Amino acid sequence: MMTLSFLFKIYFFLFGAAVGSFLNVCIHRLPRALSLVRPRSMCPGCGSLIAFYDNIPILSYLFLLGKCRHCKTRISFRYPLVEGATGLFAVAIFTQYGISGEGLLLFAFVSALVVVTFIDLDHRIIPNIITFPGIAIGFGASFVIHTITYKDSLLGLVLGGGVLFLIASGYYLLTKKEGMGGGDIKLLAMIGAFLGWKGAVFTIFVGSALGTVIGIGVALRTREGRKAAVPFGPFLSMGALLYLFYGPQLIQWYFRFLGY
Ligand SMILES: [Zn+2]
């Protein structure tokens, strides 16, 4: 028999996948300064409007075997990937926090990270239209929700933005090259505003470690420099997600590993 909690998980997943479908639109249109509501989605291959029954998260991609119904242009696997991932994030967050202010806020935060990740991968930019409101909402919400105090949020915001700003300035002074964009700095300020100072520190360390390991791998394969090959936003986002879902366990494991 299906338990009630399992049924709720299915609802959460469907809700998340539907939001993920909208995030795909944001990823495509925000950096091009296009409207998020109009025109309706169309096939980039033949320009035909996508019918509602061909726009169902994940399922339509499977039914159409990843191709446009009319012209058979391949549809990027990223669309169902973003929908599925957002669905799983919704399950994880709402199972833990319920359909509460905290839950909705953290889900909005995670959705912003998903959008930032793919826009940064595509265009090497992190739009201010996401990070500025994100910083304000994260800090503002800390006055009403119970998962973080406003002091912790402010400290995270200042520490997150400040540390990266110092690193970026130092790198610039030493090399006269811009290593890290202002977008990364604002992104980490946003992450700090939502997750507090521990989250900001965790994200810097884990994001840098992931970025270095994967950056070396990419640099070896492409023979391009790390800077040219790898944007930083996706790794900061990954660090923030790891902290959100596994932070306490990972920190505990790390200190036990060091022998404390
Ligand atoms: Zn088509």
C-alpha cells in the first residue's frame, strides 16, 4: 500500500519538475533579455509552437525520444535533466521542512542556484537580476524564518562577498588579470545570506576544491587554461547544495578525519 508520506513525495516531485520546466525557460531567456512569459516556447529547429502535451516535464522528452515532433531536431537532454533535478530537490526540501515559509524559501534559493549554474556554463555570466534580489530576499527572510538568525545571515553575506572580493582583488593585483568575475562575488554573498557564515565558508572551500579537481581534468583534456575552460558559479552552487543537504554530516566527518 502506498503510504501517505510517499504520496506527498510524488506531489513534491511533480511540483518541482513543473518549476524545473520554468527554470529551463529562465536559463534560455534571462541572459538574452527575453520575456519569461511570451512568446510561448517553440522549437529552435523549425519554429513551431510546442503544444502543452509536448511540454510535460520529463515525460514529453521520453515520449518524443528527445526529438521535435515536427522536424526531429534533437532536444537537449538538459531539459529533462533540469526538470528531474529540480523535482528531486523539491522532494528533499519539502520532506524536511514541510510546505512552510522555510521550505518555500529554500526551494526558491535552490531554484536560483540551478538557473545560475546553467547560465554560467552557457554564457560565463551570473545575472544580477538573480543575485541582487537573492541577497535581499535571503537577508530579509532571516528576520521571519527560524532556520537562520539575521545576524548569521548578515555575517554570511558580508563574509561570503568579502572573502571572494579580497581573493579577486589580490589575484588582480598579482597577475593584472581578472580571475574571478563580480558575478561570483555576488553569488557567494547570496549563498551566505541564505546559509549563514558557516555555509559561506563551507561553500568557498568545497566549491574551490571541486573547481580545482574538475578544472585540472578539463584543462588536461582541452589544453586550454583552467580559467578559459571552467566557470566558477556551478561549483559554488554545488558547494552550497552540499552544505544545505549534508553540511553537518560532512563537517563532522571532516573533523573526525583530522582526528578531533
Ligand atoms: Zn522542430
